[in-house]
Amino acid sequence: MKNILFVASESVPFIKTGGLADVVGSLPKCFDKKYFDCRVIIPKYMCIPQEMRDRLEYVSHFYMDYLGQGRYVGILKTVVEGITFYFIDNESYFSGMRPYGDWLYDLEKFSFFSQAALSALPIIGFKPDIVHCHDWQTGLIPVYLKDRFRGGDFFNNIKSVLTIHNLKFQGVWDVKTIQRFSELPDYYFSPDKLEAYKDGNLLKGGIVYADAITTVSRTYAQEIQMPFYGEGLDGLMRARSQSLRGIVNGIDYNEYNPETDSYIDTNYTKKSFRIEKYRNKVQLQKELGLEVNKDRFMLGIVSRLTAQKGLDLVNCVLDEICAWDTQLVVLGTGDEIYENTFRHYDWKYSDRVSAQIYYSEAMSHKIYAACDAFLMPSLFEPCGLSQLISLRYGTVPVVRETGGLKDTVEPYNEFENKGTGFTFANYNAHEMLAKINHAKSVYYNKKREWNKIIDRGMSKDFSWNSSALEYQELYDWLIGY
């Protein structure tokens, strides 16, 4: 039996701000339990829903010296779907209404969390063969495993894996501050270790010291070795390319299943979508006050409303996108400029544009099920889950060929009878518009071809099962058998 420990800042079903939580909560369930005992450690945030916190049982506690004080470290646990979740408790660090917020304070609390998570392992009696870390919040763990936790039998030979979900976020502050929070000696703050451009960088520390590095798609693993996508660390990523793998994320096929989804109006399958899927569109049109017309082409966006998601391209041609023969449904929050732009177009074209400037899990499922196509023109996209969900629901993705979007959406080719969506290569608004119009043309004029695209998309398997096998292979390679 091989012991694997996931250490992360968030995980479903307890706390979620993005795709990281889906990975940490879903992937451990997919490992072969005859060979892998996979457990998870996250902070015990006060903003975890009360009904979830009520399920936690006390394990132990201890005091850890941190920044010159003895700090309380509580350990709690619960079991969800066969996976044991541990929680590090310290109310002075993990209280508050959100898991993240103040950058400087986040750097301190996740430095504390990284030390506390490792220090808790002997107390809970779980010695991992591999500690699997996620993003900058746990970037110090590979460093600590090579430093203060290196001695002694318990931590001997523990390997580390670091998964980069988004290289843009690195945990950067001045060297003096990072050194104080990490409590590491001067040795570690040189340009070949935790220093980057005269600042301290927690993610860089993890990349330098981890035994293996993964990203969440094959294309993104190649892209981050280039200056445009490398966020200043492309040279380091090239230097560590032999230890770098891209493993595409999956989605939970039980949660995202149009056959059983309780959020949507009418359930359907790959066999019945031709006669059932449109009912969800009609219901959503009624709910959002759009023109009720089952044949109208409906385009969806479910996204953080930020420039990374390509919304400046959408802004450039929004009048053309909102043509008389198209309905646009947007769900999400983000930058004020995009929120207000979509609100304006909701007012301007009230019968064919709906801007839902909030986030709702229920509404997102309704949009995935109701729309004919899904727009995702990202500037960069490490993996992306929305296109995988849209394929699952028979909603044809229109995406830019970057990162995980390129790996998971096969471009439509009418001559070879191939493709699961419509893709464009250059970051260009009119190239994007041309692909939207191409999709509309096929939808209105070649209905059989459109349905074949849906057939192929719904036949794809982007569950966690295949990705889990790739992670298992990585773990076997690291452990050595």
C-alpha cells in the first residue's frame, strides 16, 4: 500500500473558489484503493459551511513554534466517500469570511499552514510516500522536506509533487518578508532557489525543490516554458522540463451528468438529446425573460469576468455577437468593466441578452444544459473545466487554442467528419467572431452535422479515471516500484 497525501488550500465539498478545489476533492476518489491510501489536508476555515464543520471530529492538538511564539495547531478529520480529510485549525489564521483576501496576510498564514501540515503527520500516524502539493500556497512544503523536516526516520525518503494550476499566482513579496514568514536561512534566498527578480517567491521554491512537477494540461506544460506564458519563470520551467508533466484535469461525471442532474428542467442522454435538450433552453428563456424560441441559437458564458478569459475580445465585437438570430446568456462576476458591459447589453438587447452578474451552481448547470454553444476565448487557460462540462452536456464549445482548451476540444472538420467544437488560434476578436458565425451557420443550415458534433463531444471521456491512471504512474515512478 502506497500512502499519498494531498496538501492544498481548498477542496470540495468543504471550500471552493476555483478549479483547484475540484481537483483536490475529486482526484483522490479515483485512485485504486487496493494500492493507494490517499488522504487530504486543508485549513479549517471559519467560512466552511456550518453543516460541514459540524461533521468534523477532534483528533489532537499541539503547539508549534512559529515567528517566535507557540502557536496552537488543532487537528480535526472527517471521511467523505472513503477519503479521509484532515483539517488544520488555528482561528487567528483561518477565521474570516473568505479563504483568501489580504496578500500579505495570506503569505503568512499559508507559510504557517505548510509547517503545521507536515508537523501534524507524526501525530496522526500517517507517513506518506508522496506529499502532493498544489499551487503557491503549499510551495514551501517541498523546501521544508529538504530542510528542517529532512532528518529523522519519519520524514526520511518522503517525495514531493507540486501541481501548478495557474502559474500567474506565485506568492511573491520582498525577500525579507518571505524569509521571515518561511523561517528559512539566507542560503535559500539566491536566484537559483527562492529569490526571483530580487523578491521572494514561494511557488518558485516549490518548483526548484519538488521531486516532480505537474500542470493541468499537456499544452500548458509546453506553454509555460515560453516567455509569453511563463510569468517570469519560463527559464526555470525549461531547466526542470525533465521533471515536468502535463496531466489534463477531469470532471466529476456524477455531479455533471445531464441524465441525472437535479438542477436542470429536463434530463437527457446522448441518445435522447435531439428530442429532450431543447426543453431546457425553453425553460431558461422563460426564467430569464428572453424570447421563447426553441430554434434560436443560444450562446453561453459561465466564467470569472476577467481579461484572462478573453472578454476583451468579446467586448470588441459584442454588438455583432448579439445579432438578431442569437441569444447570449452570461453568468459570473469579476472585473467591473466586464460586469457593467454585460449589464448594458442586457438592457440594450433585453429580448436576447441575459447578464446574470453573480454565481450560482444551479444556474451554471441550467446554462450548460440549455445552450447550443459555449464561448471560452481565453488568453491563457491552464486546463479549464467549463469546456469539459459543456461537452458532457452536448453544448458545443467555441474556444481559443491554448492550454487545456487545445488539448480537450477537437476542431470541427466537415470534410473528415471530425471534431467536437470550433476553435481559433490567434488572440483576435474577428477570428473569434468568424468561428461563432461558423458555428451558427452549421447550427442553422446543417442540423445533422451539428448533432454529429454533439454526439462526438458527449462520447468523450473526461472523467477523472484516465487522469488518475497518469498520476498513479507518476507516483509509482517516484517511489521506485
